[in-house]
Amino acid sequence: MKQEIIFNLPVKNLDKSKAFFTALGFSTNPKYSNEQAAFMDVVGGVHIMLMTEGFFQSLINKPVVNAAEGNEVIICLMCDSREEVDSLIAKATAGGARIPHPPEDHGFMYDQGFEDLDGHLWNLVWTAPQD
């Protein structure tokens, strides 16, 4: 099995969502993108496929959940430092993300989350190196 993960996310406005995630440092892979979907490289073997709600709906046989009203998943990304967490939160905020709670500092772990333009939850986490 290839060790890659792709999260398929329905979005209301594909162009705005692509711009938002590009500002976070994600890159679009044009080979797998078109007017209905954008394949974006997040980090390593993690990717997101942003899909217009109509295209996403055509792939499932139940309603698309409005992520601003309910959630099924929180996407968590491990960061290399506290500063990277803060930097990505600043970029997300500048791009229109909502911050649902203040950062949490547990000494050995630091995390902060955001809701993207469509309400999908993301959590950014840094953990101290283990001895």
C-alpha cells in the first residue's frame, strides 16, 4: 500500500479555497486538478482534494454536511516548532479562517486550531522532542 493520505473536502468556492490553502504554503498539483477540483500537496504524503460541493455530491449517496454547522473529522498536522504553529495560524487568520479556541500550551505539546473557509476543522500541533 502506498503511504499517502488524501482528504477529500467539499468547498463552496473552489478559487477562494485554493487561494486560502496556497497562502498556507500548500501547492496545487495541476495534473489532478480541473474546474471542479484542486489536488493540493500539504506535506510529505498528505494531500487534500478540494471539490466543488456539486462534484463532491456526485460521488456520494447522502447529503453533504455543512461543516460550519457540524463536523465529522478534525484534520491534524504535526508542526516542527511552536513558531510554525503560530505562523500557520497567522496565515490562516489573514486568509479568513475562524479561530475556535486560544492556543493550548501543555509544556510538552503546543497546539492551535482553525476553521477553514468552509468550516472544516484543522489542528496544528508541536510536540517536544522525546529524550
